[in-house]
Amino acid sequence: MIQLASLSKRFGERVLLDAVTWHVGDADRVGLCGPNGAGKTTLLKILAGFDEADGGEVIRPSGLTVGYLPQDGLMHAGRSVFDEASQALKPLLDMKAELHDVEHQLAEASLAADVHDTLLERYSQLQERFRLADGYALDQKVATILRGLGFLPADFETHAEHLSGGWQMRLALAKLLLQAPSLLLLDEPTNHLDLEARNWLEDYLARYPFSVILVSHDRYFLDAVVSRIADLSLRTITDYHCNYSQYLVQRDERMTRLREAKKKQDEEVARIQAFIDRFRYKATKAAQAQSRIKMLEKIERIEVPPERKRIHFQFPAAAKSGRIVLELAHVRKAYGAKVVLDDVSLHIERGDRIALVGPNGAGKSTLMRLLVGVEAPDAGTRTEGHQVVLQYFAQDEATRLDPTLTVYETLASGSPLHMVPAIRNVLGGFLFSGDDVLKKAGVLSGGERTRLAVARMLLRPSNTLVLDEPTNHLDLDSKDVLLDALTDYGGTLLFVSHDRYFVERLATKIIDVGGGKARLYPGSYAEFLWSQSNGGAAPTPAAGRTDAPRPSGGKPNAAAATAATPALDEAVAPASYEDRKRDAAERKKCERAYQALATRIAELEGRIAERETEIKTVEAAIAAPGFYASPDAAKPTLDRHQALMWEVGDLLSQWEMLQAEAEAKKTALAT
């Protein structure tokens, strides 16, 4: 399909690619990964022909068509959304226009017979070519792609110049997919897509008949789409023929082997160098020393990339809120004639971990602003619970940073005194290192400001977090830092994210926003999607059985569950093949859900054990003689003990809920 032969690229003294040889085959789906600044975008531009290499060549077969989607910067104007998207199929449009033109000519009564015959033959040829190219489905193709990427039929006639930057990029992606190039190059295609559009694009690319190379910071998207990872680091490309999750394991194993080989090589080089230094100037050993100097020069030094630091960070402790955190009762919100939310009632309890989902423009951000009290409802009431310490991360949080403060000062201001020592670690986790921390916030790029705003949030105490798209502009490593911190967060969490992996890991409840309503679904995002695909049906009664007796210790009693199930009537006709197939599929889904619950329960048990160990350590410090001699010195330890006790209480509450759910799933499997 396309091949790199000894390709090199540098910017000044910085070498991005050094004599790289690499190829992409037909129908390959490649995820291009690597640390920030490694040259992923540069490589895509070279493959697309928008940038030139300093050495080597790109070998393209004749007839290769390449489509490239940059991260941003594309603008469309002068046509409606539908007409602009249709321009991707311009050859068909031209053919359609010529067909209409020939039709009009044939309709003229004064046309000479020989001209009429010539036009008729031309019309027949055009019509056949148009049919074979599926031209009669042109409008349907365009509408399908636009709807899949989130455009409503009402948007089709909107002038393209009125679209925001994010929707402009969606329109550019729609045009690329309609063109169906034989090599599709996508640089962060999911940046401007909501979850529904991402899910649609995953399915579309999985069925795409040609080659795809994409860069993405969404690991779930990578897992769903690609079957090969190209790791760009140390000025070369290393292939892993697997999805992203398997790549992480294989890369770490390879790095371990590489570091071990590097260590052995360094020891050998040091031994040879010591011999040379000792005997270089001795006449009897000079020849041996020279031999070892030549040997040293021939050694090809193993280069190991710098180890990626993984920091684990916990939110500072805050006072425990009441059981009821936030309530909305019969809330209505409209902007002019557009009603965004109508008669919405929600009840948020302590420990809830809720993801808000729905298409762009459905009202997720509006609902968040109502929940945190930034906006007042037109009708209805908002009630905040007892002792709620709320922190709100808005979509435009990055624009609220003080441009006169440095990166370090931004985090230091407003952070508790005992969190100041952690500032450097947090900044490192969000790619701010060295002199970066001395930059003024006003000179940072949009992505850097977003990362700084997320880092600032981690240092401020709260018991309720409301986050509106905190993962935008975060790379995979920074997302992991935030995800680990939120996983361990002991308070209440409401968030909007277009990162499927993020939602899957965190959410235990879903609020589906759309059509002026906000419907609460008690379950994970995968379970919510299953419900939607089954017409919004609730789980079957068997899946939620709680009446079966259980032995002490809370473990499900399979025998009791079986006994509680009515015996199968022998007179019932055997199930059809389709029924058995459907039952087997349902059972598999139930088994996967049970395994997911078991994993989450094990994670919770590990966190509870860690907190209880820490409580014992703190209690030992409190019991030490002279602990209360200085009340001021004792207070932080006492506060930490209280916070840990509250956190363990919350974790145990979550564990009990998950355990009950797991028991119900296991009972359903036993029936």
C-alpha cells in the first residue's frame, strides 16, 4: 500500500525520524502511538504529502488515494452542510449534472435526428456509469454519514460558515469518509465527537475496506478499531501486531528486556574501559589495549527511552457530606424559544458516580450548571445537601486561569498547605517539567492550559466533583493520572466525558440527557447501551432476583437460588434454534457483567484494605505518648484519621451495593 524507505526528518538539531523503513499493507488498521513530541503528526503529514522528508523516500503505488484529517484548522464556507459534504462525491455530482443537461437537450423538439441519437447514446452511457457508481443513492450516503457524526436533518441546510470549530471538523471528517480514500490518515478524529458519534465511527472504521492510520488518545477507540500499533519513539517505528491494551503489556515487557540488556552492555563497556584506562600506556599491554579500543568502537550502543513516570495521586481530604448531595425538582430551562430541559427531577446521593451522556447540544452542560448553581432554573427548585464542598470543572475552565501567574503559582494558590510538596509530582504527571513550571499561564497553548486546569483541580479539597469534559486535550498518560485519582476519590462524582474508557471505568450510574429530559439509569455504560439497543427495556426479573436465601457471609447460595426457581414444565416444547442462540447470547452478556462486577469488587476490597492499614498507622501515631502536647501539630493527623474513617465508610457502602448486584447476577446465571 505505502512504504517508507530510509526516511529521515529533523527540525534543527532535533531528529524525529532516522532512516526509518516501514510499510502499511492493504486494509491494515494502524494506531500510531508514542510520547508527545515524538513526531506522530509530522509522519502523517509526510504520508499525506503535505510535508517533505529530509532523506529517504515515500513509495506510493499508482492509483493510491490519500485522505488526511488534521487535528483542527479546517473551515468550510459558501455552501450548506449537506451541499458541502456532497462535494466529496464531485465526480458523481458532475455526472448527475450532465445527465440533467442531456435530458433537457433531448426534450427539445427541434433537435436533429443524428444529434438526438448521439445524445441518446451518451445519456445511456452516463446512466449506466452513474448506476454502477451507486449514484442514485448519493443523497442517502451523504445523509447517513452526516447523521452518524451527529448532524440532525435540521442542520443539513445550515450554512457551513456558521458552524463552530468542532462541527467544522466533523464536516471535514464526513467528506473524507464519503471519498473513501485507499489510505485514510486521521489525527485525533475523536477530539470533537460525543460518545454516540464515537461509537458510530468505531463501527464504521471497523468495516472500512481500505487502510487506516490514526492517532488517538482514546484507548477504547483504539482497541475497537486498530489491529496493529506502530510505536514511534527513539527516532524509529516499532510494530506491535495487536490492539492497544495488548500493546501496553508487550511494550512494557520489551522495555524490561531492553533495560536489562542495556544494563549488561553498560557493565561490559565499563569493564573494557577500565582495562583500557589501566593499560593504555604500558608497553607490554599496549596492543591489547588498542584491540579493546577497537572492540569498544564497534559496539552498537543500546538506546532505551526514558522511563515514563506513573504518579499516583489522591485528592486532599474534605469533610463528609450528608447522604443527599443535590436535588432538582421539576426543573425547566429554556434559552429563548428553545427548551433545553423540561420538568427534570434528579436525586444525587453521597458516593454516586454518575456519567451524563447524550448527543452534543442535548443539554448536558446546562444540566451541570443547574446542578452546581451557576445558573438558576426558569422553574422548579435546586436543593444542596448538608456540608457539600463542591468543585466544578467547566468546559471553559482553562480560560479562567490567571494569565499573570506561573504554572507553579497557579497550583500553589488555593491549595492546602500540606499539598504544596505534591505540586511538582502533579505537574510532572501532566507533562510540565523543568522550566515549564516557570511559564506564565497566559503564554500556554490551549491544550497546556487545559492540562494545568485539571492539575489545579486535583489539589483542592472537595467531597463533590462536577466535571464537564475534563479529558479534552489530555494525552493517554495524563488521562491515566486523572483516572487513577478519580477511581480512588471517596466523594460524589458527576461528569461528562467523550472518552468511552473513562466512562466505563468510573460510572456506576448513567444520566441520559436528550429531548428535554434527563433519565437516570442505575448501571454501567455498557449496561446502559444494552438497554438502549433493546428498546430501553429493563433487565429481566431473573437478573434482579433478591428473594433467594443466602448463607452467612453474603455469598450467593446457588442451590437455594436453583430451588427458588420454578421447575421447567416438561410439557413445554423444546426451544427453537434461534431461541437457544438468543438465550446463549444473553447468558454471555450476564457472565461478562458478573466478571466486571467481580473485578470492581476486588478493586474496592484492595482499596479498603489499604485505607484500613493507613488507619492503623495513624491510630498508632495518635496513641504515642505526647501526641496531644501540641494541639496545632496534632490537628492534621486527627483530620486525616477522620477523613480515612469516612472514606472507608463510603467504600464499604459501595462494596455492599456491588456485592448485592453480583449476587443477583450469579443467581440469574444459576437459574
